[in-house]
Amino acid sequence: MTEHYLNYVNGEWRDSADAIEIFEPATGKSLGTVPAMSHEDVDYVMDSAKKALPAWRALSYVERAAYLQKAADILYWDAEKIGSTLSKEIAKGLKSSIGEVTRTAEIVEYTAKVGVTLDGEVMEGGNFEAASKNKLAVVRREPVGLVLAISPFNYPVNLAGSKIAPALMGGNVVAFKPPTQGSISGLLLAKAFAEAGLPAGVFNTITGRGRVIGDYIVEHPAVNFINFTGSSAVGKNIGKLAGMRPIMLELGGKDAAIVLEDADLDLTAKNIVAGAFGYSGQRCTAVKRVLVMDSVADELVEKVTALAKDLTVGIPEEDADITPLIDTKSADYVQGLIEEAAEKGAKPLFDFKREGNLIYPMVMDQVTTDMRLAWEEPFGPVLPFIRVKSADEAVKIANESEYGLQSSVFSRNFEKAFAIAGKLEVGTVHINNKTQRGPDNFPFLGVKSSGAGVQGVKYSIQAMTRVKSVVFNIEG
């Protein structure tokens, strides 16, 4: 009999009248069930969090940091246990899954260390005008209130921890909604925060069907800040529902690797394959297209193809490079992009092979801008090559995307690479490296349809707090 997991609400593990069964994408086996919350259940979460806010925000940064350090220690200790479940639940390699939990522990620990260094400031009015020389402003940060944190299926623990820890450090209370496929992993993460001894109501979880509670939790009047990672379509809807409330959105991408004539092609090929096929391409920061100068395209395609042939394909427990996609709908979508490109003249460099949700790695040459694969985000193991005649053409194609998350530029000429980076309409540009998230102290953001707001530990704490000035009139 599979285990039934519970939600952590107001310091207790609570059930709901309905449940959702979670199945392993790789095997179809049942992994367990989680509660399917109702509107009434959600109301209880929000009410509990609001009641816990005054006492939590009254704590010092040092006191909050102590709780986070305890949670980090528990995550380090339980990394293999949580990672094993995560691997089964989202079909991610076991080593990568354990690594995700460890990285989450590192983020939580680092948040505790950074949080205690964030200082306010004192400002003098006389710096602006003589008439205000006797005015002093004490500028501090205070919590926004109740933060709704929503994580995606591909990193249900890591991208939850990167939201939860900075929110708590800033003095906020949290309602955490893991993805349906990833709920069990999310609840195991919650167990670490619960065991850290957080006061009742400060941290709570919400599991349930999106069609039932998705809009309800976003529109809930108790929520003061929404921190979401997921698709651009859902993110845009959240933006509309949020109204005047602040949001942080980490959405999709069509990250381009621009390869110039003078690039180190061995280094480039290694980074492109790692960037494109890690976790079967199911990452917003995956390399999703290569814009390569025609003069070196043949050589680069050959090198990438040779490396891609060596990728292992199998199940998560075997630590295969390529594992089944999260569901049949996702696999169907990837197959559709490959078939449409081939019909329009793109050259598949491998025979297409699919077993259920498992799609074998595919490299496609001669992709052109009239193909969907040039523009749409596949979230699967397919890499298109688009040949260009100049750096300007590569920048033009890269910037015509609706997305603006990241790009890479490969060149031995750093001045030229830096100049190209300045022209790209993205949040981050990597020079001679694959597109990727982190390190987690760096700012992480997307422009256009790739997101809103800036993440990264320090930046996330700042985003989920607001500035307040107290002005003193000093008698001269």
C-alpha cells in the first residue's frame, strides 16, 4: 500500500477530504497520495499564516537565521532520502536529485548568513537642501506579509527553497504550493522546516488540483506577494490575477547559444550538449537553439553529434542522461516540433526514437526561422542548429524571440563577445559556458515573456521586503 502524505498547516500535519494519487513517470507505478485541498482548507492555511505574522516579523534577523540553519542541517542529513523520492516522482537522475536537495540546503544556509548582514541606513536631508538639514531618515526593510510560493515540477525542492528561505528571512510567513507532480517531494521539504521548529503558522503547505484551487490561491485576499516559477502562459495569468500586489515570475525561455568563427569548438560542443540535454532538456535555462556561423557549422555539428551519441538513455535510478519526460502530453509536444521541422526541411541527425514518455536525444541541423522549433520551447531532448552568416544576424534572431531569459556567446575574442552580450535582450549572458542558473548569490531574472523581478538570495530577500522610512526632525 502506498503512503498517504499530509499537508503541514499551522504547526500540524493535516488531511483533506479528497486526495490525488501521484504516479512515477518512468514506470507508471503509484508513488503515494497527497491531499486535494478545498477552498475551505486554503482559507484555513491563509488565516493561520496571517495570525502567525506579527510574532514572526517581531523576531530579529539572528533569531530567524537560527531556524533556517536548523532546516538546512536537516536537509543535508536527509538529502539521500528526499532525493530518492524526488528521482522517482519527476524522473530525474538519482545523483542529480540528491544534488538538488543538497543545493537547496546550501541555499537555505546561505540565506541565513546573508540575511543577518542586511542593514538599513540613516540619511540626512541636508544632502539635498539646506532647509532640510535638521531632518534625519532611518530607512529599514520590513516584510511584505504573506508570501505565496509556487514551485515547478522540474525543480520542486530547489526552486521551492529559493523562495521559502528568503521570504522567511525577510520576516514573512509562507504558504507553499508545490506542483502536483512534485507534491510529495515538496512535502518532504516541508518536513525539514517543520522539524526545524518554526512557530505554528509561519510556514504552511498547499496541495491540490490546479483547476480547483489554482486561481483561488493567487486571488486570495490574504496573499501579499506571489513568487512563481512555471510556464509563461500561467505566469501571465498570475500577473493579471495579482492586480496591484507585487509578484516575482520565473518563466520560460528559448535560450540561444551564439557561436562565432573563432570559438573553441571542443569547449563549445561540450557545453552545448551539457546545456541542451541535462535533465532531458526540461529546464528553463537549457540551451534550446544554436545560432552558429556557417563557416564553422559543419565542424561544430559533427562534434556535438558525436557527444550526443554517448548520452545514456534509461530510467532515473540508473542515472541515465536522458530519462522519460514528465508526462505523455510533454512527449507528444516535443515529437510534434521534431516532425514539423523535418517536414519543412530540417535534417535530423539521429533516427527518431520514442518509448512511451521517453524520447531519445535528437540533434537537428538546417533548422530555419519558419519552423516552430526555432521559436517554441520544447522542454525536451531536442537541439536545433540554425546557421547564420554574421553576428548581427545571430543577435537579430535571438532577440526576435518572445522570451528573454539567457544566452551564451562562444568566442575567443572577449571584447566582441562582451559587445554581443550588451545587445542581447536577456537577463543573463554566459561567455564560453552553457546557459544555467546560479551560482545562487548571482542575480537571476528574465525579461519579456521570461519573467518579472530579480532572484538570487540577497535580491530575493529585498524583493520580498519593502522599504520604510521614519523621518526625525532634529532641533538645531
